[in-house]
Amino acid sequence: MLNSLRAAFAHHLQTHPLHTIMVAAFVARLLAVFFAPGYMMHDDHFLTIEPAASWADGKNFNNWLPGIGNSNAHPEPISFFYLGFLYVFFRAFHFFGIENPETQMVLIRLIHAAYSLLTIYFSYKITERVSNKKNAIQVGWLLAFIAILPNFSVRNLVELVCMPPLLAGIWLIIRHVPLHAFRLGPIELQAPVVNEEKKTPWLMLLLAAFIMGLAVGVRFQTGLFVAMVGAVLLIQHSFLAAFLFGLVSFFAFFITQIDDVLLWGGQPFQHLQGYFEYNKKNALNYPGSPLAYLSFISIFILPPVSVFLTIGFFKQWRKLSIIVIPTLAFLLFHILYPNKQERFILPALPFFVMAGVVGWNKLLEKKKFGAWHTWSWRFFWTLNSVAMLVLCFTFSKQSRVESMTYLHDRGDCNNFILEFTHSETGAMMPQFYSGNWTTYYYFKKGDSVEGILRNAEHEAEITANALMPRALPNYILFYDDVMLDERVAKMKSYYPTLLYCSTIESGWFDGLLHRLNPKNTLEKIQVYTIGSPVAPVFAH
């Protein structure tokens, strides 16, 4: 039975390799859809889900939209283009009566899982066109199962959402524009570049420019990648091709920022300007060594294969200049810029893999590395598969999500207090899962709890941009269990009816991070109820 299944799989892989790879990739991503809820980092929830879901509910998370109490003169330094799609999804959920936040997020992850298959499709087709089917299959398997990708592909990360349009643009250029015009050298193509659909190369070039301009609207930094594609066109094609490519991609980007004109007084590119200003002010707030981007070796692609691909990436840079030069420029910018976070370079990952596989396998044609090379790949796939499966079953930020879900399921949450007076900083709570958009109270180390509760002027200040007047709380969430008895006793002096409800434990992943580095908070949350919403009691 097992042998027959194996034979059937091998036959299907041989006859329909791309289809087989994409089905296998989707199965891996389905594991993450159903078994890896939550969010990995701040940006893939609070910069995406919270604002979009609140808009769909008729609210205005953090007052990012004008109106509803928003007195901000300028928009937030983030593109709303991708958020607009998320808003449409949430509106559709409401239309079909899908109101449970957890169910909505399963569907959101499922949509992203399907969308991420485009990254595999275009990468396969590009590699097959500039190289051969064997290399394309290898690229397909890598992008299907690199350890982080099934999990990250279902997250709301703009770094991954921008991948398909970037790849689609490169595919259109390589497929429809005669390659001899790029002077890429004697690349062995699977088939000549012909105009199968009777469309002119110029039309396909402009379509590629438009699609890649949309990618910049999703992730601003990809503008450098797109600009370098135009530079390659200038060098290897013509000034006219580069000019038209730049003009159309800029026009597409402008469309993605049209809310600047429609919602913020008619001045274009306010989001982009704010983004530049924010990064200028905060460039040193996230410092890091250029070695941080060795994550291509240490995190994104495990060694020793990462080393093979790094060597291969530079091996045929002239022939693959339309891929290598934009990717290299994108990576160098992030290496030189002070603000370094590994996920910033994720948009370059499929291009790095494609050029790396083609270059490395070209090197293997001239040099034989023997059995150690085969065992290196086996070691990689074994370690990578274990890491991938672990991530496919990782519920990150579990206690934060489940504490909000707990309040949602109780059905009587008026508002809540987040108490973390043992810590200088605390967690932001994902209110989306609670179904309650009222601005909650929070007390951190050094805060005068009584002062905040008493001082109406201070209360007005910290709720100046509230979605609605801050409601009285009827729940208190104690973040972490450090000095818990003392903290509970202090809050009970203000709320004598305080009663314990539940303890929301941290997930295994968050617990592991705490054990590896105690500076990472344990993420345990104790839920207490005040009963009915009442004003606090103060000692006379």
C-alpha cells in the first residue's frame, strides 16, 4: 500500500510537478491555518487586523481614520492599501453573519494561505523560464517548505503579502519581453519567448510595472526593488522602456495611496511622508548589527543549504541581473540602514532562492562534491521539516488572545483594566478578539492608580482620541504573576467586589521564550471580575 502511494506520488510529481508542489504547500499551510492561531509580532495584528476589523464594525481603532473624534492633522505613517482589502473581508464576514472573531481569523488565515501559493507559482515559472524544470522543482519545494513560510504565509505580514505582485511583474517581463533585449547571455530556456497571446511586449512591460507598483503600496520599502528593476531595463533595454516602467509603476503606487487625497485634505503621499519622518526619528530605536541579516542563514534558510544558495546567488548575476541586482540593492539598503529587523528582508526571499538554486546547480555541473553534498541536503530537510512542523502548531501570544476570547465568551464585558504595575512596559491587548472596542484602562509600574482613577483631567487627556467615552470597567486582567497577591490586594482596595475568574496560561512557545530569556514576560494572565461596572472606592 505504502509503495503504491509512493509510486503514484512520484508519477504525479513527474507529470505535474507544479501542481504537486502547490497541493503539498497548501496542506502545510492548512496546518498553520487551524493549529497556529494568534499573531507572531506586533505588526501582523495591531497594524493590520485591529484597524481593519474596527472599521468594519463602524469604529475607529486608534483613530486612524479622520472623524469620530480624530483630531490628528496627518494620517498614520502606514499604507492603508492592504488594510482596505482586510476591511472588505471583514465586511463580507458581517454580511454572511460570521461574527465570531476566532472564526473570522481562521478564514483570514485561509485566504492568505491560498494567496501565498502565488509566490510558489511565479517563482517556479520564472526559474523554469530562465533555467530548467529541475531547478524550478527545487525552488518550488524550498518555497513550499522553508521552515518559517507555512506559518508566516498565513500571518498578516506585509512583507509576505507584497511577494506575489513583485514576482508576477518579473514573470511578465521575462515571459513576454524578448530576453535578447536584456543581453542576459546564453541562458538555456525551456521554450523561446514568444508572444503566445498576440500581446505586444510593451503592453506586458507596462502591466508588469503596474502590478509591481501595487506591491510598493503594500510595503513601501519594495520601492527600491522596483526602482532597480527599472535601472536594469535602462541598462539592458532602452531609456524609453525604463521611463515607461517607472511612470506606470509610480501611477499604480499613487492609486494605492489615493486615500491621502480623498480623506486627508487633498494632499498626496501623506502616509509616505509620515513613514519617512517616523523612520528618521526612530531609526536608532531598533539598532542591530548587519550580521542580523545573516538570518537568511540562521533563521529563514537553515545551514548548510543557506551557504549553498548564498554562493549560487552571485554565481550567475550577469545572466540573472533582472533578479539579482534588485534583490542585492534591497538587501544592501537594509544592511546599511540602522533599523534592523529580520522580517524586513523577507520580500527578497523568493528571489534569493531562485538565483541561489540556479547558480549553485550551475556550479555543480563543473564540480562534484560527492556524498557530503547529498547528506547536507538530507540534514537540511530533516532539521527544516522538524522546525516547520513545530511552527505549524505554534500558538503565539496565546494568553493575550485567549484572555480577550474569554471576555468575549463571557458576553458581559463593559470594559477592563490591564494591570502590570510590576513592569515598566506591558502588553497591548488584541481587543479584536474581545469584540469590545472601548479604550481600556492600563496601569504600569510607577503609575498612580488612584490618581488615574480620580483625576478627571488626566482621564480626559489619555482618552482624548478614544473611540467613545471610556466605559467603567467590570474586569481586571493581571499580567504575569510577579507579586500577584500584593497587586490583587491593592486593586481590591478600590474594588471590594473583586473576584477571581480564571487563569490564562501562556502557550508553550511564549513559555520557551521566557525560559531562554527571563526578560521576556511569562505572559500568564489572571482574570478577575468586579461584578457590575462600578466606580472605584477610595479611602477617606
